[in-house]
Amino acid sequence: MDDILIRSIERDELPAFMQALDMAFHGDGSEEELRNESLIAEPDRYFVAVERERFVGTAGACTTRLTVPGGSVTAPGVTAVGVLASHRRRGINTRLMAALLDQAVERGEPLAYLWASESGIYGRFGYGMASLCAELEMPTDRSDFVAGVELPGHVRLLPRDEALPLIRPVYEATAATRPGMVAIEDRWWEWLFAKRKKDEEEPPYFAVHVDEAGEPDGYAVYKVKHDWSHGVPTNELKIEQMLCANAGAEATLWRYLFDVDLIAVVKAWDRPADETVLRLVQEPRRLRFAISDGLWVRLVDVAASLEARRFSADGRLVFTVDDPFRPRTSGGFELIVKDGQAECRPSDADPEIHCDVAAMGAAYLGGSSFRQLSRAQQVREIEEGALTKADAMFAWDPTPWFGFIF
């Protein structure tokens, strides 16, 4: 057996933690990166694999309040996971993942979530693909809207310091109703909009939408990549973040972004799968709208997780869950929903549905239906009609989306 120790770090070990993480990701860390990481780092949730006093693997978690259908739950957002190339295939990441989940159980947190750097890694640890991420690339000269779209209010382009206090309530209102988003604390707000060296070359612009009463209800943060080849402006506008509290603000902001002078193409990444612009434009094919995996969710307490969210239909569902990575999570459960509120408890009754814990994580936020998961052979229907019933109960609108990556 090797002599690798898994432990959490002390605050003064954060630079060494970041150095090991940079080496794992083939990066070159900077003082700026360390400074920004220190805004959100929780040393007692940052774990390292130590071999002869050297950090050879890292994994961290940040305590957040995650929005779930109809409510919210305290959950660790897993981040900063890396193992040195010299130490792969030795079970280090497995041990780090186990330490993070053990800590979540100790703290009474019913689930964990993450954004995967490599999608194939985390299914074996019980994480299921709970949301989708969209990207788009729209030529501005083909961005006309369909007939009948109203554009209420107006957009104000503001300096960073003037915009930030106006847009924070917009974020908070949106995050409270969109599953997969997190409540924003001061440390997160500072981290999200911290001034970075790269801003010197491509400064961020803050476009704030205000309604007819002058109240902010949407915003877009974007950068412009200049291209003046042959003296012709073919610049690229890149959306860094965009949130709106209502449909009118969203339509008006999209129109503003497509109409910015000297821009040839508008690009965006990490947009929700139910992105409204797909139905605003006359030529949606021109968007080059593409979908990939987004948030991955892992239930560590099945009953507590389900009781923390609301449901769209009442009913009773008996199911079994397998959890090879943490067998203690496995078992049979009875879910009873009345007036949208759930009660879930262990049960020995005959199951209607069987799945593994990753599939339950995929369905948890309402981003994947049980029928979809069944077609992918991740859920097995034992009693006819159980999939239809489960989908009616778990369905939720809007679709889950995280909104930023850490």
C-alpha cells in the first residue's frame, strides 16, 4: 500500500494547493489567480493527497445554497480537482472524492454537485448529468426577430462600479427560481466580477436593461474581440454573463447585443438549454446552437434530497437505488407527494422503478426525464406506467442551469 495521505489544508497552504492544481492542469499559476481563489476557498473543504510532504492531488468544495425545484438546499460545489500526471491510476482521485462526500454527510448536506472538466470521470462516483449547457454563434446580419416580438424598456451601458449594485438584485431574483443556480454571497459576487489582467486587453461592458419604471430587470456582461482585417470591422461580441427577470427584458437585451455597431458575430457559451433566443430569431439554424453537459448532481442522502424540493404532481412512487461507490446510499424508498410537498422514507415495498444513484441525480433538478434515462438504459421500469407517473412528478420549468463556472 502506498504512503499517500488524504487531508484538508490549512489557510497558509492554499498557495501550495493552487500550485499542485496548476501542475495537474498544465497551467502556470499567477498571483492574481491565487488572490481570486482565496475569495472563495474554504481550507477545511480543500483536500490534498500528500506524498512525502508534497501535494500530488487536490479536490475542493465550496459551501453554497443551491436552488432546487421550488426551494433550495445547502450543498457543496466540488471544484479544483486534479492529480499530477506522475500519480494517475493510483486511486488518488477516488480517495479525494470519497473524502468530499464523507464530509458532506457529516455536515448534513444531502447532495453535492460539480461542473466537470472531463465528463467521463464523475459518473463512476455517482454523479448524474443534471443540466445541459448551450453555446451559440450568431451572424448579426441574419439576426432579425420573428414578427410580434415586443421590446419594452431600454438598455443602459454603464461602468462596472455603477452597474454591479444594479444587477445584483437581478441575479438574486433569477437564481431563486432557476434550479441549478446558487444564492450569491458577497465573496461570490466579488469573485465573479473581480478585475483581472485579461480585462486590460478586452474590457468587460455592462449593459443593464431597465423597465418602463426605470427598475433594472436584466443585464448582459460582454467583451469585444477586435478584427479589422482589410479595414473592415468584423468584430466578435462575446457574452460573459446574461440574466433577465422577464421575457421583455430578455428580448430587448438580445436585440441590443445583435445591434451593437461594428459587430459581425455574437457568441455565447454556458447558456441554458431552454434559451429564449432560439425562438426569437427568424433563422434559428443560424445560431449554430449546440448542447453539451452542464451541472452534475450526486445525491448522498436520497430521502433528504427529495424532501428538499417541490414536485409538479402529487402521487406515490416506490423505487430502488443502487450506489456502487457508496453502498450505504443504496436501498428502496417510498416517495409520497401531496400538494407538491414530498415525504420520502426507506421502504421494502415492491419497486416500480429501479435506477442507480447517478440516474436519480440526473433527474433530480428536472433536467432529465425518466423516460429519457430509460431509453439510455439508466432506469428500468418494473411496473407499467411508473415512468409516466415519475415524469409528471419530477417535471419542472424552467430547465436547470448554473449560470457560471467555478
